[in-house]
Amino acid sequence: MKRQIIIVIIILISIFLGFCFFTLKGCQIEAFINWHIYLPGVKEEKVIYDSFFRDGDTISILTISNSHFLKKIKEVNNFEAISSKNMSTIQDNLLNFYDSLGQFKGIDGKEAYDKNIDVKQLLNTNNYYLMKKKNQDKSYLILILDMENKKIYSFIRIM
């Protein structure tokens, strides 16, 4: 009897874990595990630069399926509105990230950033941002929630 209960519990746990991994995309799992950020409704992830191997930088653009998920992401993760008061701080953080980008596997990080990132669009006062730091502030994550285009711009530095 005990053996049957254990088997049933193992099957239920396996079904639950399978559901989690099949419904969550890689970026969602990584964001939740590493940064405790919940990103429901991610339709697509476009990685525009990735020099990550134990440490490094990653720039991604996540497309969100609809406005409902954007609002949920904003509320659950405590994104802050971009305003004239915090705009220079956000801009400085993005500039620091940009300045330290290098080349990896023949891809120039600054060139990839310049081709794909419109800083003026990111710093729009209709958008929201979130910044988290780890390891004595050496590792950090900057997320910009672009409400108009239903996208999240992700800048990650791991040291």
C-alpha cells in the first residue's frame, strides 16, 4: 500500500514538473530561478547578443502576447514607471552596460545593441523598468517594459 502511494506521488510530481517545463519557456524559467521574476505570456524571445559562459552579458527582446500579461508582469514584479526623476539613472545604467560590451564569437556587442535598441523608445515615460542586483552589485539585470510595442528588453550582466 505504501509503495502504491509513493508511486502515485511520484507520478503527480512528474506531471506537475512536466507541465511547468512545457508551459514555461527557457527565459521564463531562467528569470524566475535566477532573479525571482515572473514573466507570463512570453510569446517569443529574440537574443540579440549573448557572451554568457559562467559570466558575461546577454541582451534579449521578449515579445508578450497581450496587454493583460504586460500589466500582470508589471504588477507582480513591482516595475517602476519611467519618469523624469529616474530617467537619468536608467540611462546611466544602460550606458554602463553598453560601455562594457565586447565581442564574443565574432559578434560585436555594441553593434548588436545599436542595431536593435532604440534608447529613446525605451526611456519613454509610458514604459516601466526593473533593476535587480546580486554579488555585491557586480551582477545585475535591467528590464524595460515597452507598453506600446508589448516587449520587454532584457539586459543581463553576470560576474
